Amino acid sequence: MNRFRSPAAMGVLGFSVRLGVAFLSLPGPALAAVCTWEGGDSVWSTPGNWSCAAVPGNADDALLNTDNNLDLDVAATVQKFTLASPSAVLQGSGPLTSNSAFDWQSGTVSGSGVLTSNTTYNLQSGSSVATTATPARSRSTPGP
């Protein structure tokens, strides 16, 4: 018998290899996605309405750049929200929180929901400010 391959040593080696393989097969941290609004039934909480096939979460960017309306039916928090279509309407009663900028390039926001940006609101010319939504934190930005 080879003294370097004793049954006890092989048992430890086998356990170490199995432990290493098990560790390598663990899923990694979730990666943030850019989720683009695709419409469907117009309801925020429907996963199939988003390009990422899931409702955007805390680490994801949500992008509304089509002419479809988006009904915010639940409380939602995303990393960044961008409204970028002249005919798009973000509406509803659910609050929307953006951990970084709320980027309002064009389009309309309406409804009784509260918009919160933990950093800034970027409102560009061409955006409709005819909204009943209440900004939860306002910042002044220089005009053009």
C-alpha cells in the first residue's frame, strides 16, 4: 500500500474535492438588469411586460421608451427610472422610488402616486409637467 494514498487521506481528499465542486456550483450574486417596458397589459407588476422577463427590482434600471402607457399598480423601487418617449404615460397610484436619478426625458406622469428620487430629478424640455403625482424630494436644476 502506498503510504500517500491511505484510505483516511483519500477520504479527506474526496471530501475536499466535493466541497470545492459544491462551492463552485453556488449561484453568484444577482446582476442588475436594464429592464425596458414592452407594454403588454400595461401593468407594472406583470413580469412579461418587461424585456428582462421580471418586474424590475431595487438594483435594476427601468426604462419606459415606447409609446405604451405604464400603470404603476404597486410600490416599486428601482436603481434608476427613465421616461423617454413623448407619447408615454407613467400613471397610477403606486409610489415609485429611484435609488439614483429619475430621468424624465419626455412623456407624461399622472396619477396620485409619489415619485421619490434618492438623488436628483432630471427634467428635460419636451417633458409634460402636467402631473398630479407628488415629488417626494425636490431639487432645483438649472434650466436650458
